[in-house]
Amino acid sequence: MNAPDQKETLHRYLKNAREALLWKLDGLDDYDVRRPMTPTGTNLLGLVKHVASVGVGYLGDVFDRPSGIDLPWFADDAEPNADLWVPAQESQEQVIDLHHRAWAHADATVEALDLDAEGAVPWWGERGQVTLHQILVHITTETHRHAGHADIIRELIDGAVGVREGMDNMWTGDADDYWPQHRGRIEDAARAARQHATGSDGAT
């Protein structure tokens, strides 16, 4: 068996992650893709916007391959976290278009360079001298991390779950009966563990 090509493998995992993240928007209206689902404002469309924007930097500018894509939320005078949410005047279609343009540019960088190609990440300071291999690992793990955030956010919105389109990777039995019982069993175990540790179940 031939050893897999390392760059192709890393690139494939990155593509899978970003496609899974974008898929989490499917079927939702403009409110649900933007609505903050955590105290820190985590939202689906903001995650797509953030990951695409970061990809432009790491797989473009870092290797002296500017994309020409305007990212005003990264300007010096932009407010904090401006890349992690989407104002009403920015349409869902614009963010999806950004996703496609950003990753087309990133893909071209990956295809053009060898894994040992060198780049520079100014915002990393002294450790900013990098290779394409290192950046592919970095951006792939970050994209999968945010795809995991999106998994949970989407389930909280409408109960939809799954790894990516056509592959939910979930138990396929009678979900109507199984999942409430499964969740209840986990809740009971958590309460029992607290009672064991503190002598109280925390009920009020």
C-alpha cells in the first residue's frame, strides 16, 4: 500500500471541515443563521464569516499571495470581534460568497506550494516563521474546532445534527424514543455524581 500524499490528506481534511461548517446554514432563515446562541454571541453565520476571513490571511497573505478580498472587519479601527457576527446590511449570500472566494484563493495557494514552502505570520511574533505544512495543520484544526461549535449551535436551534451532508454519524434507531431517554439517563448520572460528591443533589 502506497503512503498517502501528506499535502493531499491535509487539504482533504480542511475541505471537509469547511464544507461541514457551511452546511450548517442549510434550511435556516436570516434570523436563525445570525442569532447568538451563547453568552459570548456565538452564531452560525459569524462562524462562517470568521473561518473564511482567517483562511484569507493564513493561506494568502502569510505566503505573500494577497487575495485582494476586502475584509473591513480586520481593519485597525474595526471593533473587537467584528469578524464573528454579521450586521443586518451584510446578507447571508454575501458571506457565502466570501466563503467560496476565500477558499478558492486558499486552495490555489495549497496547490501552488510545497509543504516546506516558507511564510511569515506577523501576528505570531517571534514564532511567526512558518511552513505551509504548519499552517495547513493550524487552519485545519481551527476549522474543525469551529465546525464543532456549529454542530452544537445548529442542534440548539432546530435539533438538526450530523457531521456533514450525507453523513450524520448518529445512531439510526428510533430517535423519538431513544434520545430523550438517553439524555435523561445522562442527567440522572450527573445528579447522582454531584450527590455523591457533595451529599446534595442540588434540587431547589
